[in-house]
Amino acid sequence: MTGFERGLRTAKGLLLPAVTAFLLSGCVVGPDYRTPLLAVPATWGDRNGTKPAEPAELSKWWLKLRDPELNALVEQAVAGNLDVATAKAKIREARASYRQSAGTLFPSADGSASATRNKVAATTSGGTGSETYDQYQAGFDASWELDLFGASRRSVEAARYGLDASQEELRSTLLTLVGDVASNYVQARGYQTRIALARRSAASQRQTAELTRTMALAGTATAADVAKAMGQASSTEADVPSLEAGYAESVHRLSVLTGRPPAALIARLKRPTPIPTPRLPIPTGIPADILLTRPDVRMAERQCAQYTAKIGQAEAARYPSVSLTGDISTTALKLGDLGRNSTIGWSFGPTLSVPLFNAGQLQAAVDVAKAQRDQYFIAYKAAVLTALEDVENTLVSLSQERIRNGKLASSAKSYGDAARLERTLYKAGETSLLDVLDAERSAYSADDTLLQSRVSIATDYIALNKALGGGWDGTIDSSKPEIIDAKTGPRLASDTQ
């Protein structure tokens, strides 16, 4: 057995008892996290148009709008949205931080080697002489800070909760993204339908104006009547540019949400389609469900857990720390003599560090950690209250809009019948032009308001699913980094294959 091997065996003999003692005596200081119990209502306040006794159906809720184009846009937004890419990068960062923290629980070891050529000069009575020789050295250093009071374990715990929070942040980003895509898509289709209505109404009013012109030539109407009829048609046509602007903004927003330039979807969505209509009523479950389904609530709870673990980290810093360090080195004048005919040296032993005086800094660090934990606990409670408020607001808005829509539909039908009847009577000379213009104006306004109500119902349906925590539940690969290209912008590494 060489001297190097004897030294390594001796080091092992000293290390094993120390490790055993550590495993038997280790403890963790600081509070252990328990999920807070928060009081929530047993039922939702507004039950109109909902099924509170049934669990909410949140999986791919946008499919219930029955629009294939919307489904495709959601898929593309999830794949290309830049906010989603940022959230996935944060998950990779959190995973790396977790691995980094977990590494502190284990010993660290470093190897070293060197080769030098040396020259020694000496002056004697007989003159000056020198000697040149080579020197080779190899060594092995190891160290391990014993986690006697759980500082490293609390660090790993905090990192794990941080990873959970980053995953919930991705879910929250996806929830917002899907809701924004659906809302802007509904708005775009609503603008298209309202533009078509404005043009139809203007065309009908133009026909009334032409009829009035003909009657004026026959002496049964005046030039003032013609001007009034033409003015109303032009007024209706003036709504089209503002509606076109609203439509363009919705399409531009949709394009950006899918990670594309603003004008990318203009040609694709040019052909009008009906406003998506959800199937109502919908199940909403019970208020307690949002504690599990809302990703922003779950993220706030995980952050509260993370900062609870950090209290233990700060507490552990107030206690003594023990490190085990050791090294073995061998030195020889020939490379082949390392480990055999060489000088062997080794050292091993514990190092104790005890905080004696720090002017209250360590206790202040504990107080800081506790205050941060309290802030995140309050943020968690606020997130729950906000979630409850969101659901209650959207439930009321949806139920009341459905009632309003029924009244508007009846109003639009009555005004439409009145406008058709007034035009017939006007042709027969049995009513005045003012009655016709008023009926046409009322019919157009009623139809336009009805279309806006249909958009509001679909938007409230989307908002309710967002408030309940419905979002993307498909597979998201957050392990692949983004590739930044100066021409095409960010894209997934898998897209280049």
C-alpha cells in the first residue's frame, strides 16, 4: 500500500464517524409551513344562469364557444406568445436555483495538479553553482459544511416552493393569454357584424332617400325631405370608419398575442363569421374551488410558503456552524513517482464558527424574513378575496346581461317591424317622412345595441371562466430555451428542427 492510499484510508476513517454524528444530531430551526386556512363563502351570491352545485368545467372551456378559428388561435398563442416564453424561462431559472440549493447539502471536492521546473543558485567560496530540477504535485481537497440547524435544508425548501410558484405563474400567464385571445376574437367578430349591419341599414336608408327624391319630382315631397333622408343615411355610414378602427385594433392585438406582427392576421380573419355564442347556463362549483383552480391564488400561497422557509434560513445563521475540511497532497521530483516514492501530506478536521457579536444583525435578518412572510401571507389573502370578487362580479354581469339581451331582442324585433310598416305606409302616402326616418333610426340603434349585448354575453362568459381559474391545461415544455434571432425574433428551439 502506498503512502497516498494510507492517507486516503485514514481520512475516510475520520470522516465516517463525523458524518454519522451529523446525521444523528441534525435539526431544522424555524417555523414549518402549514397551508393557511381561509374562510370562504359556502355558495356564490348570484345563482342566476349558473349551476353552483356542479363542479366548474374549466378544461378547454373556449371549445364551448364552438368556433374552430378561435380554437386554432388559442393553440398558436400558447406556442408563440412572448409572455409565455418569459414565464417558461422563469421556470428554468427556478429549476436551476433549486438544483443549486440542493447541491449545498453535499460535500464539495476539488482536485489539483501542478508541474514546475525550478532552478536554485548557490554562492560558495569556490564560486557560483546552480541546480535545476522538476517538481510534480497532485492533491485532493474536500469540504462539507454540516447542516446542523437546517440552513441548507430550509434553502432547498424555499427553492422548491419558488419553483412551484414559477410554475403557477406560467399557468396564470396562460389563463390570461387564453382569455385575452378569446375576448379580442369575440370583439373582432362583433365589430364585423356591426359593420355589416351599419352598411345594410345605410343602404336601406339610401333607398328611402331615393324614394323621397322620386316623390319630390312628383311634387309629393320637398327638397328638405330629400336632404333629411340623405343626412340620416350619411350619419349611419359615418359609424363604419370607427367600427373598422375598432375591428383593426382587435385583430392587431390578436396578432401580437400569438407572437406575430400586428397585421399578420388581417387577411386570415377578413371573412366575417357570426359572433361566438356560449352554451348557457354553466356550472361554477363552490367558492372554495378557486383555492385550487386559480393559478394566481396558488402562486401567492406558494410564495407565502417560500418566505416561511426563509425564516428558518435566517434563524439558522444565529447558531454555530461546523465545517469538515480535508486535503491530501503528494509531491515528487518525477512524474512516475507520484503516489509511490513521493512526499505524502494530509490534513483533516472540523472548523467551528460561533457568532459572538454582530450588533443585532442576525436577529434583524430574522425579523426581516418574518415581515416578508407576513407580506406574502397578506398578498395570499388579498388574492383569494380578489378571486372571489372577480367571480361574483362576472356572475352578476352575465346573468343581468342575459336578461337585458332578452329585452333588447324583443325591442329590436318591434322596431324592425315598425320600420318596415312605416316604409310601406310612406310609399302609399299615408305617413310622413319624419316617421319613416325615426323608425329606421330606432331600428338600426336597437339592432346595433342587440349585437353589442351578444358580444357582452360572450365576453362575460370568457371573464367568468378566467375568474374561476380556467386556462390552458395542455402540455407545455418549459425545458427548452428560446433562440433569439435578429430577423425572426424569439422562437422555440424545437421550431428549428
